[in-house]
Amino acid sequence: MTPLILAVIAAALLIALCYAALCASSPFGDCRKCGGFGFKVVTDRKGKPKRGKHCRRCRGVGKRIRVGRHLYNVAHRTWTAGTD
């Protein structure tokens, strides 16, 4: 293998391990739709920001489970159900 391919593989492995550590330490991240507020910020006719409707994606909480943590939870549930 060429050194460039080895460097790319090492970088990809490092990124994957960092993301796994992030999912383990902080399984919930901010909602991408509302930015972690739990509601959409709207402005009134005067231009002042005010609270809008609840975010439907995060149900007004502002936090969503990360994709990596969700995949881990699914795999763990499947493994636990298969070993009973």
C-alpha cells in the first residue's frame, strides 16, 4: 500500500474513534432544525424576536439522539434479545 492510502485509512479510523467517544460521552446533541432552542424563533411585525411554535423534530426539548448512539442502541438491543 502507498503511504497516502495508509494516511487516509489512519485519518478515517481516528475520526471514527473520536465520533464513538463523543457518542459515548454525550449521546444527545442539539436539534438541527431548531438549533437546540426547542422552538422556532420568529419575529413580530416590529422585527423583535419572539418564541414560535414547538419544534416537531425534537418535540420542544431541543436535543436529539446522535446517529452513532442510535446505531449502538439498536445493535445492543438486538444482541441482548438474541442472547436471552
